[in-house]
Amino acid sequence: MAGMADQDQAEIRLIVARLRQEHEDYDAAINAMIQTGCDMLRIQRMKKKKLALKDKITKLEDQIIPDIIA
């Protein structure tokens, strides 16, 4: 069973790093919105986007980290 090419893995790791940063940015923005008493609907939308990012990160990580539990 051949693994993913190193270059492909490196590219995916780069994308994951960018998405993690974006995820942290959403977290900071959500906290700021909560502190300033922002509209709850807007906060919920931000949380939904943050969760979608987390799912995307998880899927990408699954591509580069083989599932050992079989």
C-alpha cells in the first residue's frame, strides 16, 4: 500500500495550518461579539462557519494521517 506523495502531504499540511489560523480568528471574533453584546443570530452564524472549518480540517487531517484502527 503506497502512501500519499510527500509533496501532496506537505500541501495538505499547509492548507490545514491556514484553516487552523482561520478557525482561531473565528474564535476570537466570536468572543469579541459576545463581549460587545452582538446579535445572537450573527454569533450563531459565525459559530456555524467555525464548525464547518473544523470539519474541513478534520477531513484533511484524515487524508494525511492513516486510520490505524482497523
